[in-house]
Amino acid sequence: MFEKLLEYDRDLLIFLNNLGVENYDTFWRTVTQPVTWLPLYLLILVLIIIAYKRRQLFKTLLLSIGLILTTSTLTHLVKIIIARTRPSGNDEFTELIRILIEPGSYSFFSGHAANSFAACTFFVLILKHRFKWIYAFYIWPILFSFSRIYVGVHYPSDILIGALVGVLIALTFNKIHKRWVLQL
């Protein structure tokens, strides 16, 4: 059963990765870089500053840092424990997929997906009362995560589990935010 799931995962990777067209490679290489999203991070910071004042602002920023540190640490630990080879490092795939970048760490689960979905979900939850359009921010983790399949460094299951872990961490931090910052 597990082998069948891994086979589906590999087949889906090959299918999705091969949808890539050389003309879009530069776009996806750019999208997959965290620095590309700096303007979005700055916008989120400004929105938090607008939405929260003084003590609530400090606590919200502290929780935001804690969220990213928690997600990154958990991702790193799981990658070390599971030690799943990336598609780009798997000889079975080198002829079947397009590999645009060569990262050095393990594959499972995607840190890009976990961190972007954790941050986005947390910020949507804490800012939706003030900015109804905030849900549009989900474009970021979707593009960011898919880019990892496009450039050949993650299996679809890496992305799916990373996104799920990120959302769960965000929900946990949102509960902490409600109790500690909003005191509900």
C-alpha cells in the first residue's frame, strides 16, 4: 500500500514537473526564491502595525517570529529523521524530470510549503477582522510551493504534508494569539 502511494507520488511529480516550459523557467526560479517575496513580507508587517498597537503589536510580532522558528525547526528535524532523497538527487528521475536547481538538504517535508502556509494562515487569521481582502495572500504559498515541484526539488507529497503542517502550526499559534494577545 505504502509503495503504491510512493509510486503515485513519483508519477504525479513527473506529470506536474513536465508541464514546465522552458520559456517560464526564469519565472519559476524567481518565484521559488524567498527573497522575491520581500515586498509581501514588508506589506504584512505594515498591516500588522496598522492592526495592532503597542503591547499587542509587540506580542503579535513575537508570536510571528516564534511561528517561523517553530515551523523551520520542526521541518529541519523531520528532514533529518526521514532523510528522503530529493527528486533531483534520485538517479531514477534525472532523465524523467526537469531539474532547475540543486538544493543540498533532504526532501520530506517541504520547508517552503510549511513556512509559507504557516505564515500566510496565521496572518490571515489575525488580520481578517481588519482586512477582508487578506485571503488573496494565499496566492503566495500556492505559487511558492508549486515552484518547488516545477524546479524539480520536491515530490507532491512533500508539498502537501508541508502545507498541512504549516496550517496546523498556524492554527495553534492563532489560539495562543487569541489568549495571550487578544485575551479572549
